[in-house]
Amino acid sequence: MRFAQACRLGTAIAAVMAASVAQAELNLNGFMSVGAGMTTGSDEMLYGYDDKISFQPDSLVGIQAMADLDNNFSATAQLTARGSDNNEVNAEWAYLSYQATPELRINAGRQRMPLYMYSDYLDVGYAYHWVSPPGTFYNSPISSFNGLSINYSTYVGDFETGLQVVGGSASEEGVRGSSFEYDIHFENYVGAVATIGYGPVVFRATYQQTKMDLAGGSAFEGFAALAGMVAASNPELADELVTEGVDLTFAGLGVSVDWNSLLFVAEVREQKYKDSVVPDELAYYGSVAYQVGDFMPYASVERAESSGEREMAATLAALSPALAGARNAMDEDRHTYTAGVRYNFHPSAALKAEYTVAEDHRDTAGLPGGTGGDASLVRFAVDAVF
């Protein structure tokens, strides 16, 4: 990161918390990842990498500040600058907390969207064993929302239980899709997350829903235009082509076992888009790691598959081959395999190296040029906390 960017990051975090410094204790923590990688084939792309070595997709730096405001109130802010976003500084977290009881906490403001087991640690590479969490699974275009969360945790006998209820809205502009960029907005976003832990085992379940708007980019503009053209002759297809006010539901299950030197984690999720051109998707992964001194070798397997309407794909192919290709690019039918090792060379830093093979089982003939196909990726990263 350039020195000027680092200075702006520090200035921004100071500005966010300046009103509290005079009256409250301010705690600062930071994290940083420097990653590099490249695909092994000249026509391959995966997770933002191609066959030329790049340091952008997995490199970032962040600062988190927490101010104790007394009377059970606190303020938290987290600013992050990512290489993939040209090191622009963004506020991932900016919320106030009220600790109503030892078991109950209420947060208001910008917070992490609790979709996955590692959602709270997505940016802190040091917190997990991969270079980055499984990319086919952890691929939500939005990671933060603005609103409220109510968090309750307690022990029931030897079981540690937790319940989180969230609600609000979220937006993201310029999201990079497989073949185009677009804007996304969540309205009436609500969800709940339940966890239960016993010793080294933790189970997690979540259900979330929202009204979703997709706009921008040639594909969604094209879908809207085609909907207007076929509204009279095929109203059902027209309704499915409209990408505003789409009912989206997200359901997920996860389990982790951290026992002695063994770590196992697995998650499954299902996303459903009611009566929409966007296909439903089922994805899951499993990962196992084993600590041997300062080294932790690991392996992961991922699977993602869509269940879109084949009849719609055929209809779009007849009406507009270009739009059919954009629709097909949203489909998923991929197996991904990763093997790597983490080396804890410092109490606050780790070196990681991994190799990923992604097998794309879609028919590439129906995809836009430059998308789809198998790919192999080599990545390295140094993660640190401070």
C-alpha cells in the first residue's frame, strides 16, 4: 500500500473515533494480508487472478477501533483498504453497542452480515488456515449491512448457546460479476443465527431473507428491456426477467471441530430467488487441517451447483443469445479442490501457500467469451495482526 493511502486510513479511523477519545478509552487493533498468486494456464481466471502474478486480490490492511463510552455503551469502527479496490478506504463496521445484560448486547449501525461461520473474520486472514475462505462458497456480493442486531448468549448446562437477530438494509455498487458489473440493494433484510457449542464442537444454523434489487450492467438492463418487449405475449417470463423486488432467501448450516491438533469445518448453504431469472444455488464445502508444530497442512473440497429453469434458458437463447449467455454465466456447476499449508513463523504472523484446482462442468459454448472453464491457481500470503 502507498504511504499516502496508509496515512489516509489512519486519519479516517481517527476522525471516526475523535469525538470519543477525550472521554473514553480507545483500543486500536490492526490486521494485514499481503497475498500473491497466478493461474497456471494462459486462458484461465480464478478468484481475480490470471496467468500474470498479481498482489491485488488477497492483499488488504485494516484498523479496528473500539471506544468504551461507559454506562454499558461502546463504539466500534473498522476501516479496510483492499488491493482489489485500488486501496480505497471503506468502513466495514461502524456501530454503537449497548450491553443491556451480561448475556444481551444490542448493536446499531454498519455491521458484518452474518451469512457464514467466518463472516466476522473475513478480512482477518490470520484468523483462519486458508489464504482466503473457500471462494465458491464465500461469494456474497455484499458483506455488511446497516441496521440493528440483537445478540444473546448464555450457557445451558455444559452447552454454550447463542442467538443473533438482525435487520436492516444493504447496498453495493460496481460489483464485479463473472462477465459484467452491476449494483445490488437489499431492502427489508432480516435474519437469525443460532449457535450451540459443546467442548470443541460448534454447530451453527441461519435463515435470512430480503427484497433484492439488481441494476446496472448490460445484462440486467437487457433483461429489463426484454421484459418490456414480451410483457404482453409472455407475462410470466416478463415477471421473471424483472430484477427488482426479488424475494431472496438464504439458509445455511455449519459445524466446526477444533480438537487437540485437528481442525474440521464444513458448511452448506442454499440461496433461492423466487420467480427470477437469477438461478437458485446450493453450495457446500468441507475442510480439514492438522497442527504439526508450527505447521498446519490442510485440504478442502467445495461444490456449487445451480438449479435454474432450463426452459427459461432455452427461451432466452431463442430471443437473445447475448442475454442467454449472461444468464448462463450466473449458473454454477463447479468442483474445487485445495491443498495448502500454514506456517506460524511469528507469534503474530503466518505464511500460507496453497494450490487450487477448479473444475467447471458447465457447457462453455453457452457462456460469454472469456468466462468459464477449468483453472488451477497457486497462491501465497503473509497474514499479520497488530
